[in-house]
Amino acid sequence: MTLFLSILSLLVGCGVFLFGITMFGESVRKNTSAAASTLFNKIGSNRFSAFGLGVVATTIIQSSTATGVMVVSMVSAGVFTMFQGIAIMLGAHLGTTSTLFLVMLAAFPIRDFFMALIFGGAFMKIISKNKKMRNIADFLIGFGIMFLGLMLMGNVFRDHAELRYFFQNLFIEINFPLLLILLGFLFTIIIQSSTATTAILLTMIIEGVLPFSSAMFIALGAHGGTSSTALLASLAAKKNGKRVALMNAFFSIFGVIAFTLILWPLKGYVLPWYENNVAVVWQLPFFQVGYNLVLGLIKIWFIGPMIKLVCLIIKDKPAKKPFGATFLQDSLIDENVDVAINMAKKEILIVAAFIKEMFRRLDLAFKDNKNKQIKKISKHDNKVDILHKEIIFFLVKISQNELGKEETKRSTNYLFIQNELESIGDIIDENLTVIAKRMIKQNLEFSENGGKELTEMHGKVMANIDRAITAFKDENVELAKEILEKYSDVGEKKYQLLHIKRLNKWIKPSVDVSSIQKPSVNTSTLHLDTVNYYARINDHVVAIAKRIVLFADEQEPRHE
């Protein structure tokens, strides 16, 4: 019964540690989401940058498992390429070793300090309603609880001689490397955290329960087992998410096999030197850092071939999927709101590209006098309508979360900009293409001078659409202000007067009109309507520029 209670106490300590590290990681993630988003946006195809991002991110959230699940989701959503995703996950394996250096703090007599952290965090959470302060409170509570769990486990080993003897005898009996690797593999799959596994191993080493020679192979097994969570998460992911999870599993297992094949035959030579020259508390941390660093820097050169391998295993399906959003995934809203908002922006830019193409084809539709361009415009508008609904629903779901001021302003701003783009699409498809169809059906044409004027006005609006898209994409406030100051008027009244004057000269000629081209009287109303619709489109473009400037002004700190 005493042994049973001791094991129960050990499990309680392990549970407290797992709860603490989860709470700690989640609070850090919330407090650093904006910074993480900035890093995600800057990451390119450089394998070392991606590897370093994985190290930093996992050092912050203290869980390679959490990083792996997040990366699978982001690759699936199109935030990262497979190359970037697997490089980040390889860095995550190195980043998770930082936990061992934190765990070593539990070996020092600073129990009262950790208890004070828990008390201080709990007090802050009770008295504060501020979201940021409550996140900081969770950080303090999680950090303290994490070490409380470690101290509980250490006390169990220290105070229960029967349990110490049980584990010491167990690892005397189980000392075969493959069995130890299997033990670490299975234990990590059960608790879903290699961080917790290695923390427990270090605690047992410090308390003299587990020899490093056994802990080393168990830690190798834990490294292989940690890939299971990403594999499970990939079951609900898209194709590339599944591929990156499979790559991570292959890299983890191949790394364990390669290191075991080298270390096992040489352990009689390497281990005595290592154990004699490295202090007990540093043995496992140094081993984990060295193992993950060496293998990580080797593996990143094999990312390309590994991508080809998993693409052969998980093949592309030939069947066409219905058109829809590329970057929007509801799971991102819960994982990282900042990234979710960025994905909404990417999707809005796709809508903007369709709108730009629709407007470009409009001028061709008036000149060609054929239905070919109108059909293409209609197809693009159908896609714009589909994306519009998905983007609006996605932004509404984001707004239902507890957002900070900046996140609220960004999501609201994107909602307005998307509505302006949708309005432009409606004017093109429901008004301007109707004019073009009527002209085709009745075999009408604008006069030569009238056609040139409409093309000129079309060019001005087209240039403004380009400027607005660039300003939105790059968050270029100066360009948005330039639209408002220089290009908000595209000459609607000017083009109306030119047409009316030309028309009046032919109706009541006061001069010799033989040298003046005759205007097309039959298209006069259509001409003026087209000028009006072009001006309305430009008004929506100007409204987008105003939203960009307004958002930037709201970000500026106010000095009184």
C-alpha cells in the first residue's frame, strides 16, 4: 500500500507539472501573439531562419508538441510552405531542451519563491479585469505550478525509500537500450509531451533514482514519441498539413535510429568520459542540446528530398475541389488570432486581384463588341461572391473572440475594405456589363472621341485600383494619402461636359461641324451612365484609401 501511495503521489506531481507547463505556455503564447505574427510574416525560404524561428517559438511556449500542432495547422492553412513548416519543427526539437535548464531551478532551495509566484498571480487574476494583466497572472501561476509539480515529484523520490528502490531495481533490470527507447516512446505518446518526459527523467537523475546511461536512451525514445501528436492533429488537416506531420515523424524516427546505431556500440567508451567530466545535473540537458542541435543541422539539408518522399506517399488528388477560400481556417482563430487576421487579409487581396481583372476586361468588352470578355467577368464575379461570404463569416467569427484593441481595429478595417471591393464587383457585374451586353445586342458603338474619353477615364480608375491594392498590401499610408489628395477626382464632370458639348454641336450647330466627328446619339445615355459608374467605382477605391489612413492614424500614439 505504501508503494501504491508513493506512485499515486508521483502521478499527482506529474499531473501538476503538466498543468503548470500548459498554463505557462498558453499565457506566453497569448502575450506574444503579435510578435509571433510579425516573425511569421518575415520568414522566407531560408532554412536557417525557419529553424531558428522553431527554436525561439518553442523556447517561449515550452512545448515542441504545441509548436508541431500549430505548424501542421498553419501549413494546412497555407500560412507556411511545407519547407518552412518542417524547418520550424526541426528547430522546435532543439527549443524544447530549454525546459531542462528551467527544471534545474527546482533543484535549488527556492520553494518559497515559486509559492509566492502562484500567490501573486492568483491575487492579480482576482483583482484585475484587464486582459493583459490576467494573461500575466496566468504566466506567473503556470510558472509557479510547473515547479511545484517538479518539487512534488522530487519529494516523492526523496522521502519514499520504497519507491526509490522500486525504480532503481527497475532500471537495473531494464537496461537494454531498445527497451529503454521503447519505454520513452510509449510514455511520451501516453502523456503527449516529450518536455514532461525529459523533465521527469532529469528529476529522477537529480534524486539518484535513474542513471544517465538509461535516461539517455529513454530521452531518445521520447524524441521519437513526440511526433505522434502532430500526426494526430494532421488527421483533420489538409494534404500539406498531413505531409509535414509525416515528415516530422520520419525525421524523428530516423534521427533516433541513426544516433542509437552510433551511440550503442560506443557507449562503453563515451559514457564513462561524459559522466566523469559533466556534473550529474548537467548531463541530460547537455546531451539533449547536443543531440537535437547536431541532428537538426544535418536534417535541414535533407528537407527537399524528404518533401519529394512524402509527396510520393501522400499524392495529390486529381479531382477538382469546389472554389473557395485558400487561407481561411477556423482552427487558426483559436490558435492565434493575429495570424487568423493576417490570413483574412491575404484572402481579401485575392478578391482585390479578381476585381482588378474584372475592371481591366471591362474596357475590352466595350471595344470588342463580343460576349467573350463579359463571360469572363461574370465568372470572376461568382468567385468574388463566394470569397466575400467566406471572408465576412470568418471576420465575424474572429470578432466573437476576446480581442485586444489593435486586433479589433484590424478585423473591423478589413471588414469595411472587403465590403468596398464587393461593391465595386457589383457595379461592374450588375451595371457596366449590362451596358456592354445591350451594346452588343443592339450592335451599338461609342463614337471614336467618346470611346477614347471612356478609355482615358478607365485608365485613371484602373491606376487608382492598383494604388489602393498596393497601399493595402504593403500598409503604405503615404500612398493611400496620395490617392486622397491627388487622385480622388477622376474627372466625372469633365467627361460628362465633353460628351454633352459634342452632342450639342451636332443638335444645334453654331459652327462648321464637318471636321468634327459625329457623336453616337444612340449611345449617349449609355456613355453618361458609364462615366457615372466609373466615378462610383473610384469613390469606393477612395473609401478603401480612407480606411487605410484611418487605421494608421488610430495606431499613432496621441501626445497631449
